[in-house]
Amino acid sequence: MDTKTKKTLLISTIILLIVINVAALATIYYNSKIRTKKLAEMNNLKEEIQIRGMHRFIRDELKLSDEQFKQFKEVTITNMRRSHKIALKLNEKRFDMMNEIAKENPNPNTLDKIARDIGSLHYELKKTTIKHFLELKEICNDDQLESLQKIFMQMTHDRDEIGRRLKGERGRNRDGRPRRNN
């Protein structure tokens, strides 16, 4: 190869690498802006909830009447009491499970029963949550139902995102497949 061909090949390679780097930087910048915007929106919503309190936040977002707000608080307090009792039972069962596992010769039948009990309590907790949300829907009119649905979806998304982060997951790629942790 003569020097002119080598020079042309080298310049072409450098130009190609510059184009790839610019494209990569543009992609990183674009993604960071989108993520930053979504994160800012979620943080603003969380701050607003903390500042105004969950009850007032719901009242203001759904524009509940005084009577609706009274019903909302009653339903929420009742649900919280039920959920708290179930959560305490779940903690007791988890403690029992860990104690059994820690034994020198754990009993598989006892562990199996504890696992079934924990599953039943989770089922009971989900039923309680569903009942609570259905009761909240009954309080709302048609316009309020749409806003309530958006709040439910936001809460679900936030919990999923926190769960993924705790598990070390990085979300999904644009094809919907989980990203690999490298």
C-alpha cells in the first residue's frame, strides 16, 4: 500500500470513530435528559405528598368534597389497621421460619407449613389492598376516578422501580427484554 492510500484509510477511520463517538455522546445526553426529567417529576410528586400529607394530597388531587374526604379517611384508616395486623403476622412467620432454619436439624414439614402460612398472609394482604382500592373507587365520581387511576399507576411504578433497584436490576431495553448487569 502506498502512503496516499494509508493516509486516506487512516483519515477515513478517524472520521468514522469521530462519528461513532458523537452518536454515542448524543445518545447518552438524550437518555440522561429523559431520565432526569422523569426522576424530577417523581421526586416532585413525592415531595408534594410528604409536604401536604397523603390525605391532603389525595383530597386536593381528586378534589374530594368534605363528605368524600371523611369517607376516604375512614376507609384508609380501617385498611391501614387491617394491613398492619397482617404485616405483624407476616413478621412473626418470617421469624419462626428463620428460627427453624437456624436449628441444627430443621424440620422440612414445619418449614413447609410456615411457607404456606406466609403465602396465605400475602394473599390476605393483597385482598385487603384490592378491597381498599375498590372502596376508594366507590367514593369517587367519574372525573375523580381518572385521577385516582393515575395516582395508583404512579404508586405502582414507583414501587416497581424501587424493587428493581434493590434487586440490582437495570430495567428493560427498548425491545422489552431485561438489561443485563455487566
